Amino acid sequence: MSTARAAALFTLAIAPLVASASHAWVPYRTAGGLAIQWRSAPLIEVAPPPAGPGASVSIADPIALVRGAYTPWIALPCDPPNVSAVASETAVLDATDLRSSVVWFTDKAAWNQRFSSLELARTILIHKVQSGTIVEADIAVNLGGFAFAAAEACDPVRYDLQGTLTHELGHFFGLDHSEVPEATMARRSDPGDCSLRTLSPDDEAGFCATYDRPEPADEAEPGPEVAEPAPEIVEAEVELVTPRAEGCSAGPGATLMTLVLSLCVGRASARYRRARPSARARS
């Protein structure tokens, strides 16, 4: 990243937001109220299929799996970004390289050192503060911590990998969690639940509200004479029930923001525990 584009970054752990009375879908927004969204054609670099004793699932074709997860979103009758996915031996979870990646964690201990052991998956969004333009999004899947299934048929005792990725791709496109239990963007999932592969009307409404509107002008890039500070990432690990504004900070003059979105297990609100006692929280 050039010094002209370098900026202070900060990481924000997203908490549940209260949905409005008219709908339950929630878009991520800038402080100025603009929807966080892609305004370019994102390329997703997919890491090689996981191998070794820590892998809970065998993925024959990870590219087809990722494409199958984003296809329901970009097939909607609005104005979705033109997404593509390619295999990459160098795909990594790096919030500063401006490359969007899907990576597989098979080492449970390595995942737990970096994230919560309750998380099925995590998505990191990097966007411009003023315009909300997404410049990078990375997805990590905790294959070492949970038993996943990648087959077309549902496995009654494993988490559905394609459904999990479809949920994470919703975050990739700029959507937060929905309060509609049947929505793909609802917070949690159960083993054997493949319904996340199919978008609900609430998911469709949220996506098309974000990608079917006039696009605001992007903020101007700093001139070559302006020297921005080196990138800095400050990760704030807060519970999902913690308000979004707590535990977060940004350096003055920041032009990029990083959102960390985790699909978690077992740390849901009391209401969701009562409704679905065995469910896992998604992000």
C-alpha cells in the first residue's frame, strides 16, 4: 500500500443491533449514515482446500463452494457487484493487503489464540470511513473447532459449510445480523440446518436496499504530497451483547475502518437461547 493510500485502521467487534419496526435487516453504515458497500468488482482469493488431522471436512472444490455461497446474493434483481472467485496459494487473513480472501483454519489452538472458540466463522471488512466503500473483505472459517459438512445433502449432526459461507458473504456485501429467525443473516445456526443457503425475503430486501440506490461520490484520494500514518490495527474483543460503540477506537484522521464480524456459538441473547436452545450464534 502506498503512503498516499495508507491510513490508520481500527477493528470493531460487531454486536447485535436493534432492528427497526418496518424491517429486520440491518446494513452497516458509516458515521454519516451511508451504507457500507462495494463500488467495484471484488475478486475473492480462495485458499487451497484444508488437509491434515485438524480438518473437520474434506472440500473437493472450494471455488465451487464459495461461488455457490455468493450466487444467491448476486442473482437478486437489483444492482449487485460483479463478484468472482479464484484459487490462490497465497490467500491469507490480512486486513492491510487490500486482497479479499477466504481462508480455512484447521488448527483449533491457532484459531483460539486469535479469535473466540465460540465462533464458527469470522468476516473482516475494510472500508473507507467517509463513503463506506469496501476495499477488502476476508472470511475465516473455523474448521478445526467445529464439525462441518460440505456435501450437497444435509448432514444432521454437522454444520453446513455452504450455508455458513452464504451468511458470511452477506457480511462481505455489507449486511449486519437480522432479527428475523428464518433469515440467512440471523445470528445463529444449528447442525444439520441447510436453510441458510436460501435467502429469505428479509435478506433480499436488505441486500437490494443497499445495492439499488444512487452511489455517492467516493472521497478523493490523498495527493502524493500527503503522507498518511502507517496502518495500525487495534483489535477490540467484546462480547456480542456489548453495544457497538463500546471498546472501539480510531486514530485521528483515519480514512479506513475495519469491521470484525464473528459467527459465534453459544453466546447469544437470552431471547435467542429460549427460542433455539441448541443453536450457535453466527456473524
